[in-house]
Amino acid sequence: MPDIRATGTGGTDAGGAPVAPPAVRVEGLWKRFGEQIAVSGIDLTLPAGRFIGLVGPNGAGKTTTLSMVTGLLRPDQGRVEVAGHDVWRDPVAVKSRIGVLPEGLRLFERLSGRELLAYTGRLRGLPGAEVDKRADQLLGVLDLTGSQNKLVVDYSTGMRKKIGLAAALLHNPEVLFLDEPFEGVDPVSAQTIRGVLERYTSSGATVVFSSHVMELVESLCDWVAVMAGGRIRAQGPLADVRGDAPSLQSAFLELVGATGRDTAHEALDWLGGGSAGGAR
């Protein structure tokens, strides 16, 4: 029997009806840097058509995981499928179906915003007229029309995130991966980005984004995976992961073992009060 996971299909249900594959399927994924284990044999299944948050503290392994899932970093061990295609056996099929906005975004800074989109679209194989039409629309929605002829090197952090998002969306991918997309972004730009992402997922596409800001994830996502120490601590619909906790933040702290640490603050009893030198 052929491996249906490599064909881009998800198989059939009990009644014989076709089932769409998950947006992402990860099995036994490992990555080590020297003596440091960044990702420790994780299994992860992310459903299609959802707004998904990959959350965890700094150093949890989120960026490393997303880099392996999107084909930017080769795992030491394990299997990754995106939209039913193996990332390493069928990289062309995967890359045509995904958009990526990585952390520490690197762009062609000596191009203008308009030139960057024109280059990206043509690199993706889109007809020039279609690229220009989509670029016009994205620049307008992301409030970049007035800066479209400005060099990317002169863009602010928020503008760089928005032009990077436009480049990632230009070919209308099935799955969009965003690593800390709101980090360092002003509230106006953040609201613009949020609106575009909500519109994108409402069409049936999938967004997977990493963050350590629980309030943001709770307000945006309907499905969450919690990561800490290179392992997945919980995954599922937001309501299930939150459980009986009053907020995702509370559930997250419990899952990663960060509760009950208030006593450590007693060692800072000298802090505060405004006295120069701290003697009282």
C-alpha cells in the first residue's frame, strides 16, 4: 500500500470519505547543538484551518522547532510533514505551500518594499501582472503604500514585519509560519497585522505562530501547543489546554513548572525604597 502521507492527502475516515491531512505532523523530532538538546523527541499534530499558537518561555525550543518544520534547519532525527508532504523528501512541494516570517527577519534591504514584493512574487513563479496586483493590495491593507518606494533598510521594525508578512502571503500559501510576529511592533502595526491574519484564517488557511505572550495567544488562537525544555507539555484546543485555570497564563505557568517561585523574591529584600546604596 502506498504511503498516503507523501501524496498530499490525509486518507479516509471510517465511512470512506476523504480526510484532509493536518497542517503539520511532527514525529520524534530531535535537535542538539553541541551538548545542548534544543528539541527533545517531540510529537506534534497541528490541525488545518486553525489559528495555532506555539507558546513557551524563552529557550523552550520554539524557534528551533519552527525552523525544522519549515525546512530551514535539518533535524538530527525525526519526520516532519506539512500539508501531507514530507519536508525533507519533497521540499519543493512543501515550500510552494508555505509562507514563513522567521525571527530575526533578513530581507533584501537595498530593494524598496515594492521591489521586494515584485522580486518575491516572480521568484515564486507568479505572472508579473498578478504579482503587481497582489502587491498593490497587500501594500494598501498593510498601510505601506506611502513607503513602497523607500528602501527596506530604512524601514522601522514594524514596517519590516509588515513587508515580510506581505512577502510571505504573496503566493497565497496553505500554511503560514510566524516566529514572534508581534515582537518589537508598535500597537498600530500590531493591530494591522492581526487583522490581516484573522482575514487569512477565515478563508480556511492555517496560521502557526510562536510567542511567549499568553494574553496575545489567548485573544487570537483557537488551538495551542505548550513547549518547555525542548518538549511539548500540552497541545489541543485552547479551552482544553486552559482547562479549569482562570487564564492561559495560569495554565501555562502550571504546565512549565513556574508556579510557587515567589519565595525566590525574598532574596531581593534590599530592592526598592529609593535609598542610594540600599542601607536602611
